[in-house]
Amino acid sequence: MDMEKLVALCRRRGFIFQSSEIYGGINGCWDYGPLGVELKRNIKEAWWNDMVRNPPPAPDGDEISMVGVDCSIIMNPKVWEASGHVGGFKDPMVSCKFCRKLYRADQVWEQVVVSAWVTSLLDLYDPSSEKGVTGLDLKKWANGKGKRLAPNLALVRNPEVTLSWISEAAARQDGKLHFADAKQWLGYMATEQRAAGPLVTPCPACGGDLSEPRAFNLMFMTHVGAVQDEASIAYLRPETAQGIFVNFRNVLDSTRLKLPFGIAQVGKAFRNEINPRNYIFRSREFEQMEIEFFCHPDDSMKWYQYWRDVRIRWYTQLGIRSEKLRPREQGKEELAHYSIGTTDIEYLFPFSEEPQELEGVAHRGAYDLTQHAKFSGKDLSYFDEQLWEREKIKYPEPKAAQEAKSKEPYRFMPHVIEPSAGADRFTLAVLCEAYAEDEIGGEARTVMRFHPRLAPVKAAILPLVNKEGMPEKAHALYRELKRSWNVFYDDKGAIGRRYRRQDEAGTPYCVTIDGQSLQDNTVTMRDRDTTQQLRVPIAAVADELRKRLEPGREI
Amino acid sequence: MDMEKLVALCRRRGFIFQSSEIYGGINGCWDYGPLGVELKRNIKEAWWNDMVRNPPPAPDGDEISMVGVDCSIIMNPKVWEASGHVGGFKDPMVSCKFCRKLYRADQVWEQVVVSAWVTSLLDLYDPSSEKGVTGLDLKKWANGKGKRLAPNLALVRNPEVTLSWISEAAARQDGKLHFADAKQWLGYMATEQRAAGPLVTPCPACGGDLSEPRAFNLMFMTHVGAVQDEASIAYLRPETAQGIFVNFRNVLDSTRLKLPFGIAQVGKAFRNEINPRNYIFRSREFEQMEIEFFCHPDDSMKWYQYWRDVRIRWYTQLGIRSEKLRPREQGKEELAHYSIGTTDIEYLFPFSEEPQELEGVAHRGAYDLTQHAKFSGKDLSYFDEQLWEREKIKYPEPKAAQEAKSKEPYRFMPHVIEPSAGADRFTLAVLCEAYAEDEIGGEARTVMRFHPRLAPVKAAILPLVNKEGMPEKAHALYRELKRSWNVFYDDKGAIGRRYRRQDEAGTPYCVTIDGQSLQDNTVTMRDRDTTQQLRVPIAAVADELRKRLEPGREI
């Protein structure tokens, strides 16, 4: 499958539109259309149901405790000092001194090598020829295509000077132009005068000189209140997790929960990505589904494994084929400094050769609660009252001071396991996974093979023709079914075309009211994947659908 | 009921917390806790189900067409030029020249009259005395309490000068201090020297001089990308509606919908309110549930009435008593300039003497689509193909030019009816409406009488004692029920206290496993509102709950 076909289908059928498209869009933001909004709602609903309301049992078979929260996107800015986002949420960036475009320093070379001007420059090489590229070839390119494709490249800005120092540098070798690699060669082309410093890195867009890497805060900033000064600065949250940590004490006090337990949140987060790309995979505005699971430090590795396994199983049970899914334990050098271990759950998207992160399951130790306790001055530790109650008989009739001391060993900072999933990324994986082209009876079709729980429309109700009493029967059935599910009524066009349209929308079942329906009150139910049709009584359609759409939901 | 009790219960039981509370909060932002998030989810889910997936039939009994979208919060800034928000989304504001606080000009006097310093000043009046307040009283106050409460009030800053011109002004009357009203009297106290201009309006916080009213943009501003300049400015959407309008063409093209139809959206919106107040009623970050219903201009009044009636009925069917709910048709002078009519659906909150807006149902004419067509240069008109197909037989075998001309009368800009509801406001109304204090068997209790569809927890499973096999039976039932509903397991404390806790959480049913359960596999089901108990077989609990929680959902 190629991405372009999927993107075209998503736009044509109303899954995903560019945000503000009629105004030329806005980079890194996307809108979900009528089918997309139902798909994404089903994904978030499945997550909430399977992780919060009805999570899988603990390793010992016990129930586990989960609750949800829904926090504001704009929070007190001190939250981001404590979390390290204000100081540390930074990627080194480089910017072009000519066109002012910005790139992440660690990604810029990837973009240079596939840029239009480098592709054009490489075309000068004739692999069948021995002689290689001469200075004259380069000068010709600089005055021709180069002017259009890379106007700010040193070679284009000033071919004589640039070529002259290159030929000097090359002459100092053996009279021929030798380069360590393509990167060095492009660096030569981009450097007008060789000074003491390193070779210039050229801008992928215009060939101009890129700056030295510098820090750049990925949080969107705004001001709260009327005065725009230092004191009114606030940020759009770059993750939902911190809303959970700062509410830890409030949740504990209001629910009487005992460790271990989890707090979950679904919501938008924002990162001012320099280079949003790959459709809805890396956007500036996105939605997260995060759990912070609090436990005793001694049990933390057990829960780390539990959540890693639960989360992988969840994806496969919603239809992601296991060969495209990969858990990858991060190496020591990748880990955040506070993390004891992190597993990325990755999916092989069609836009990349390597699997990309769908979700990170991180063992964050006591880092977050410790930071917030320090920055807020509030006690965020946990007191294991049950254990203390059992053991305090060792201290009969304690005096207050003794009692406080005796409690010390039962008070600790919980450890945290964080399964953090991207709702948009999983939506994209579901779309990629569902997309298929096949043939029925010699006719090609495109079909979205969504898991029935996730399919935006569960069933389409189709009167074969728009007369002879069929519409009445079809409407009555539609009215019955839409009380339970998102169903669709369609009476336009040939039945084959209507089936094909539902296949593209990923509707698992088409129910057709035909001539026979008028005689014996039966209808056909067509299966999206097999295209086989089953004849069932109209009165049995709801039950048949329920059986297929809502089998046991255990994961 | 008073608000303070409700606010305390909401914090104590985990409905609503102040955002970032451990850092002192952030004004105008709130977090939903474990019970609150379920309540609000149920509200949004009820709305989506009843308005989008299964809307009530049209006046003629036909089905109506509704689809959803989910648009980004950050949109192309041109959207807000077209909508008038950049130019016009402004409230005249006044700011204090001393303490820099900002107030909405139309609300400042309300705040002045209840301020601490005015209250203190009014205390000088002795209603039992004839003599009134003397200049000496005022001077004493200015040098005492006034210094602390209103340090920047003219009377406090410079009592001699202020009192001197007041007594001159008063002397010009009849030797006594006469004032038209309290407003004028306070204006005198706030004006250090009477110049040609009007009396000063004092700051509610410090008594200082307020500025003349000036415009203030209520949208939160940010920058997208690395460069913070004019070109990178973007806004957080102040309403979800515009996301629908700019997607009108895309939705039309991708769904083949015919007029009339509605597009719905649920999502966050942001307004940089100068004076957020009344708990979650007027906050800076809030969630909307909006429909834009597109129809032929000739039918628009019919649909305006339809949506007004449907929306009022929805609130009453979810438990809002009709005597607290009031539809109020806006007067001509209140209407937005483009609006043909607007009905505010108002609720009598306990914090106000007057009912306050829960939802506005507005007839917006063709204003929004016309504006976006103009600003984007895109054709957003609707072509009524069905009508044209029927009528074009009048023009047999038309040439292309003729055909285009013949289509003209069937192309028009749809009118829009907008039912725009606030999810947080309705949540607050539901909380206010549910709150009750009563007595059972002589014991006082607080009970949240939520509609069963909205109740955060549907049932609590309570083993009477934590032994004798009761926990095993209780756990098995809990595991069965939590596959369908949000249910709660509680085995801590006396059964009476556990009932009381569930009453406060608004849980409609408590299921208790007791001694008899071990003998005959029956349990008691306690009704929250009547507190009556019914004995049913364990195996029948799920069906009994379903019958009570999910009766026919038509509205």
C-alpha cells in the first residue's frame, strides 16, 4: 500500500481533512471528517473501556484499580518547571541564514540528501562514464538548474570563488576531486570560502548556510489575562501526563484508593514541531491516551512487564497484525535520565523502512512525584496504612512521637509505570492496516478491513429499489438499529456501487431489503470481508449484528 | 442549596478540582476528577448519541441527517478574520491605573458595590441615626480602614483635597452632602480633583482610577513555528463552530449529503476571560457541543423552532426540572447583527438571581458561509440537484451555456441554525440539580440525584462483611457488571456508611451480598432515591440494572 492512495481515500471519503483547507491549511494540524471522527471516537472509547472501566486482571488474577481524570490544557506554568519541560523540552535546531527555515539538527541531513537540488546535482554523474564531474559541469549547473533549485548555495551564489577554493583543496590531494563521502562533497559546495571552521551544512530548501544548532522550546506559549508580560506566560501542555501527577494527592484523598492503582487521561496535547510530517503521525496538535500506574517500588518491575504485555495485546486484539508490531526495549543511551526502562511499541508504517513509535511504556521510577513535591512544597508520598496497621502491634500504646517514627518505614514515594499511547498514531495505524485492494468476481475494489469495534459505521441499510414498499421496511429497520449503533441509510445508485462505497468506508455489514423481503420478511446480510451474503429474518438483524459486533470484550 | 456546599462536595468526592492546585491553581481552569470525568463523559456521550447518531425525527416524521467532525484547536488565522473574531471578538475593558487589574466595562460596577472597601465605607452609615456621614467620618476612615482596603482611592490618597472639592460641590447644593445615587457618591470619593471630565470609576480591588473602556481581544494568541513574528501568529479557537463552517464543502463532497443536514462537533474552546467566575460556569478553557444545521432559507424558521424544542426537551429528559429552565428569545437589541433570531436556553443557577445561559440556539442566516466564501475565494454555495433534475425537463437537450444558466435558480447559500451548548455549564447544572439533602430514618444524608444515564457510577457492589464467602460472590458479580458499566466495588466500613458514600457519588443502585446470598444466591438492590431495597437473584442483577439504566432512549 502506498501512503498517497490512503491519504486520497481519507480525504475523498471524509476520514481526514487538512485543517482550514479552504485557507490553504495550517501546517501540522488535521481535522477528522464524518467517518474519521467516528473511527477515532471508537478508538478512544475502546481504550477507556478496556483500560479504565474494565482493565484486564492483575498477574495474580485480582482486579486492578483504575480511575480517570480530565485536566485543563493550560496549567500553572510551574508545572513545566518541575517537569523539566521549560528548561529541558528542547531540541537543538538549526536555521537557514537566507530563507529562515528551521530544522531539527539531528534530522537535517536526511532532508538534504533527498532535496530537489541534491537530486539534480547527483544527476550530473554519469555512472557509465569514467571521467566524473568537472568544475565546468558544476559551473554550468550553478548557472542553470542551481539558480532555480538552490539559489542560496555557495556554489550558485558565487561559482568562481567556491570552485576555486575547492580546486585548490582538491589540488592539494592529487589533482582530482576526492571526497570522504557525499556529506563532505555537499559541504564543499555549500562553503563559499574555506575558513578555520567546519564545512557549512546547506539548507535543504534553498542551499543557504545553516546556523549552529541552538535550543528551541517545543511548547506553545501564550499569555493568560490582559497583560502580556513575563508573569502572564502560560503554555499549552505538551503531554497529558503532568495533569495526572499534579492531581495525585487530590485523587488519593477523594477516592480512598490503595496502591497499586492507575490514573488515566485522554486529551489533546501540543508541540510546536519544527517539521511536522508523515500525515497525522507527527503533528503539532495531537491526542494522547495516557496511564500513570502508581505502585510500590518493590513491585514496579512486575507492573512494568504487565503493562507492556497488556498494551501489546490490546493492539493485536484490535486487528494490528503482530508482524507489523514490535516491542523495542530502549537501550541505556536512549533512556531519559530518570527512567529505569522503557519499551517502545512500534508499528511498521508504509512511510518508513523502520517501525515507528505508537506508544511508549516507561518505568519512570519516583521521578515525577519527587519533582512536584520539591517544586510545590507539598507532601506527595504514600503511607501504607494497611501494612502499618498490621505491624503496629509491635508498638503497643505508642506516644505520638513514637507513633510518627514508627510510621516512617511505611511512607514512601510510589513508583510509576506510564503506558503513553498516541490516539492519532493508532488511528493512522488502524487506517494503514485496514487498507486493502482485492477483487470480487473479477472486479477490483478497495476495502477498509477495520475491526468491527472500530469501524465508523457498523451496518448500512440498503433498499434494493426505491419503491414497492422496500423503503418503508428499510426505514423501520434503520430506525431500530440506529438506537444502538452508528448505521447508515443509502438508497442511491446500483446495489453493487453501494456495496463498494460501504467497503471503502469499512462498514462490516450491509443489510439489503429486496423483493423477497416483501414476501417473507427476510433480508440479506453481506459480510464486508468475505462478501458472502446470509439471509436472515428482519426481526433477527439486531441480534445477528450484536453477536458479531459485541462478542465478549475481554482482552 | 448553596454553592459552597456543592463546591466542597465536588472537591472532596473527586468531581472537580482546581487546575494545578498544588501550585496555587491557575485562574479560570478546572480539572475533572475520577467522578467528574465519568459524569462529563456521560453528558457528552448522551449528546452525541441523541443528536448525532440517533437524532429525533423531523417535524414531518422523516429521519434527519447528522454527521460529526473533530477539528483542530489551532486553525489558520484567516478563519478568525472571516468570522470577525480578530476584528470583533472584543469586549470593552477598563484597567486600573494603579494596580493594573482589568475588568469588563459592563461588569465593573457590580464588582465595585460588593467590594470590601465599599462594604466598609457603607458601614459608616448608622441607619438609626439622623445625622448621616460627616467629612470627619470619611477622613477617619480614609486614614484607617481605607488605607488597608482601598489604598489608591482618591479619598485615601489625598483626603484633604478630595473632601475639599466634594464639600464645595455639596455646598453649591444646600449645605448638605446630596448624591443622585451610590454610584455618584462613590464617584465623588474616587475623584481627586473635579475636572471637566466625568467622575472616576474606582477599581473594585484597590480604589484606584480606572481607564476609559478599550477593546481587548478575548482569543488566546500563540506562535506556530520557530519565529515569533506577525506571520506566525495563531489563535486558540474561541468556539468550535468555525471548524464546521470551513469544512462545509469537504463534508458535502465526501458524504453526498443533501440539505437539510447537520454537522456536529464536541471539543475544547478557549477565551481569555478577564474575570473568570462562578466556578466552571465561566472559565477560560471550556468544552462546547455544537451543531450547525444547514437548510434551505425557506425552511429555516421551521428548523429554528425544531432545534429550540429538541434542545429544551433534551435537558428536561435528562433531569433538569422545567421550572428552573427557561427559553428566552433574545430581544432585537441583543441579537448579533447577522442573526435572524436567537433563543437562549437558561438555567437558574444558585449563584445568580437571574437564569443564566446554558445554550444558545441561533438562526445565523447565511452569514458564516458567505463570510468564508468571501475570505477564502471558494464557492460554498449549495446546488439543489434533485430539484433541478426534476425541473430541467423544461429545458430539453440544453447547450452547456443554457444548462449553466438553468441551474442558477437552484444554487443558493444555505441558512444555518446553530444549537450551541456548553458541556461544562450543563455539567454544573446537572450537579446543582442533583444536589439534595434529606433524611432517612432520622439520619441526614447528602444525595446526588443524577439521572441514571448521567450517573458516573451505575452500581456499587458491596459484600456485607469481608468473609464467609461473600467477597468471592461479590467479586464475581463485579467482574460481570464492569464489562457493561462503570461499577464500583467497596468492602470497607459499615454498610450504612458505604450507602451514604454512594449517595454522595450519585450511584443509582447498591447491590449488597449478605448472609442470605450464601444460602439462596439472592442479593439486595437498593434504590438511591427511595432507599428501598429489593431482593433479586444474583443472576438477574444485570438484567434488572439494564431495565432501569437503559430504557428506550428516544427523546
